[in-house]
Amino acid sequence: MADAAMTPEVTIVPADEASWEDLQALFGTRGDPSRCQCQRFKMRPGESWASVGAEELGFRLCKQTDCGHPESATTSGLVAYLDGEPVGWCAVEPRTAYPRLLRNNRVPWVGRTEDKTDDSVWAVTCFVTRTGFRRRGISRVLARAAVDFARQRGARALEGYPMTTKDVLLGELHVGTQGVFAAAGFTEVSRPTLRRVVMRIDF
């Protein structure tokens, strides 16, 4: 399929080509991914994981990904498979799809004059690697696939907002590391905080 990116072990497909069961299997039933359902940057003002609840957040993600419907015109991410097992997730879509990101005054906006309403700039906001499959380069493969995914859908640029330091907490790794983005061809454009960097690739 045109949208799939493959290595000898890992296959990446748009989320609408994956099943909802596969996506939930890699998010798991404990920890931040299961509670957040990749909605951190999509929640409305005043909302939180606790106030909305995992069930509603999962419902929103299901609609956003349109899992199981490969004919879908839009989807919000990529799913990685290793030997047929769902093992990784990457959220990638137009930057304007993330209202909480647009409301943030620091990441990624400090020191920049970017037009926040420009939907031709896409963003990678989250990686999830399934427990038991970490430290195998899944995020690096997903980041490279996200570049092709965004380019094929008309993006003129793709951004990520990873951590800059090695001493990060596990709960912070969902945004990725600087090395993951650099390996996929992104370059640094700004450092809005001591621990966060804006990485970008222009097409």
C-alpha cells in the first residue's frame, strides 16, 4: 500500500488501516497512554484526564483515527507493527488540529512569528511504544514514516517538540527525543525552554 513504510521488521500503516483493538492493545490498560488516549493537545479549555475520563477520551481518539476504515479521507496518526503485533503509535496531523498546542504560549511559540492558523504545517505530538517493545527503535521508524505521511498529504512542513535532555521522566517521553527527530531529517529551529526544542523539516 502506498501509505505503508517498511523495514525488515517493522511495518507502519495509517491508523485508519489498523483496527481499534490493535491501537488499544498498544496503549495498554495502565499508565499515561491509556488515561490520555493521545488527547493532551486536543482537550478543550478546563478539561483534564480526570474530568473527561478515559472512556470519553478513547471515543474521541476512535473518531479521530477512524480505525478500521482504510477508505477514510483523514486519520490522525500511524501505527507500527512488529511481526504482526501492534507496537507503536505516532500522532501526526495538521498543527491546527491541536487546540491546546495553539493556546500554549511557550512551546512551540516563544521566539517565533509563525502563523498559528496555517494548516499546511503539520505536527508530530506524541509517540507511544508498547510495553515490552521499547528500546528497539520503534519511535525512530515512526518519525521517518511521519515525514512521508505528512508530505504525501500536502503538508509544506512538519514539526516536532521533543525533549532536549537525556535525564527525562518516563511520562515526558511521549513528545519524543531530539535524536529521534534528527535521525528523521528534522533540524532545530528554536528552544522555547531549557528542556524542549522545536524541530522542523520543510518540504
